[in-house]
Amino acid sequence: QVQLVESGGGSVQPGGSLRLSCAASGSIVWVYDMGWYRQAPGKERELVAGITSGGRTTYADSVKGRFTISRDNAKNTVYLQMNSLKPEDTAVYYCKMLAYWGKGTLVTVSS
């Protein structure tokens, strides 16, 4: 059993920054690919950024150049640094590893 716990969400003005964290715990033997997803009201959940066990990254076009995903394998933690936030980034952000999901953390971008 694996637990994923997100933190770092909150309210910020347009142009601001937030850093999300996702800590994995439980029966973790290997280092796995991990990803950040988000779901805005009335929309489907979408991939925001992913990072492989080796550190290779991928981003949605909408966040390229603004968001950075990183990981600390020793801490079983993945991060999402979000800069130049826009109102359309408002969503619940979820962490995913294998078939496991966190409960999400809310990010609200509003003036």
C-alpha cells in the first residue's frame, strides 16, 4: 500500500508562485515515475508534468516555461514549482504514482 500526500496549495494573485510537494510513503521498494495532474471545475483531469525515475521530465504545453517538476528520491518526494501563475491554473492538483493518487491540493489564482 502506498500513500501520497500533497501539500503547498493555496491562493495567489496572478503572476505569483507556489511550490507543491507530494510525499510518498508505504510499501515503496523501487523509484517510480511520478506525475502531477490537475482538475479544474467542470473539466477533465489533465497531466501537468511528469518525471521518470531517472529524472526525465515532460510538461503540458500550457505550463511549459512556467512550471518545473523535480524529485528527491531519498525523500520519496516530488515537487512542482509553479511560477507566473494564471487564473486558468486554478484547479485541484493531484500527485500520481503507479495506480495511486493523492487526495489533491487546491490552487486558486485570482486577483
